[in-house]
Amino acid sequence: MFRQLNKVVLSADVYAVCIQHALSTEKEEIMGLLIGEVDDSNISYISAGLILHRSEKKSDRVEISAEQLCMASTHAEQLAEKLGRPMRVLGWYHSHPHITVWPSHVDLRTQAMYQIMDPLFVGLIFSVFLSENNVGNQVQLTCFQATDNYERRDVNIVIEKVPLRDYNLKNICELPKILIQEEVEIHNTKCSKNDDILVNIHNEAFKTLSLSHLITKISQPICEDLEARLEVTNLRIKELEKMLIELKRKSDEDKI
Ligand SMILES: [Zn+2]
């Protein structure tokens, strides 16, 4: 029987991972996969994300390889086992830096191809760094599927408030590692060893510059954010412990 996706419920922590990933580069598109469960009313509940490593960086398109899809399925299976719920790959996300949020023809064709394999597969696009009418950077999100004639069909999306779960936190922490790996790989394929020592020094200097940029712009802010989060959590623990002592005291008084 034909199944049509009715709605997407995106967990706030996955939304945070996607935004953090999209904001990591202003020059190229980034991409990842979305994992979760679908209920009997064809509503997708996305509760985990997977940041994908790009073998080539392009400003106007992204491609997911068969190996990456396979890797994501394995990741979903591991999560299913850990959580005791039937998790699977439900869709993909990518970014549009400096352009509108609407899917391109290539995006719609890619989306249609995934829907052949899974009619409920969904696409999310995050448009970031777009500034219109002198309003600062705006973040826009679209949730779509492709029709049979490669047109966009908007799918309702809601963001569900949830605490940051360990497996999504791990994803955020992996981001700098993935970006550094991509940078080193691209440098190694594009800049093969040259006979001219000055060319080699120049290329190595550029690699160092890009890596230090990643550390200051990505790793350091993530560390600072996580430290601030830890501080707030510790304060909450202290407050809750105080409340617990107070409640115990009151209950002991009541008994007397
Ligand atoms: Zn696109």
C-alpha cells in the first residue's frame, strides 16, 4: 500500500546538531543523515543525527555515497539495540549557505531517488548565513519530499523539546574531528609533494592556517559551550540536592 509521510517531529537536540553543523562553514554545503522511528499514522520521529564526512567540498551540492548510507544503517541498528526501539535512517539534511532554503532541481532528483527506496524518506534543508532586507543572519528550515514529477511537497515539521542526549552530544563533539579529517584529506589529495621546497612550505602553511581556523572557530567555542553547560548542570544538581534534603526533613517532621 502507498504510504505518504504526514508529519515530522524533530527532536530539539538533533536540530541543535544540524544547526551547529550548518554553521560550521560559510563556503560549502554540509550534509548528514537523520535517524528515528515512524509510527502507524506515518509520522516520523527524528531523534538522532549522523554527521557525514565529505570526500569533496562543493558550494552548490552534496552527495551521499552508498558506503555512508550503509554506515548510517549500522549506526541506527546500534542505537536501536541501545535504546530498545526500532531505529532506522529516516532522511537526510544539508545546508544552503547564503542561498534560499528551497531545494534545487538536483536536490529534488536526489530526494526522489531516496523515495524509491523508502516512500517515507524526508529531506531537510537549513539555510544559514542568508541576510535579507538588512536583517542579520537568518536561519531557515524546510522539510520536503519530491513528487513524481520532481516538484517539492512541503511536509509539516515540529520541533520537540528534549534534553541533550548522550548520543547527540557525542555527535556535536565529533564535528571538529570530522572537519579536521576532511581538511587534511583534501590537502593531501590536492597538494601532492612538489620538488620546489617553497611550494611545499606554502601549501603546508595553508593547511596549518585552515586547521588553526577550525580550532579557534569550532573546537574552542564547542568546549566553552560544553563547560558552561556543565556548570549549569552542576548548579542544578546542587539545587536539587538541597530540595531533597528539605523534603526529607519535612516528611520526617510530618511523621512525628
Ligand atoms: Zn541543496
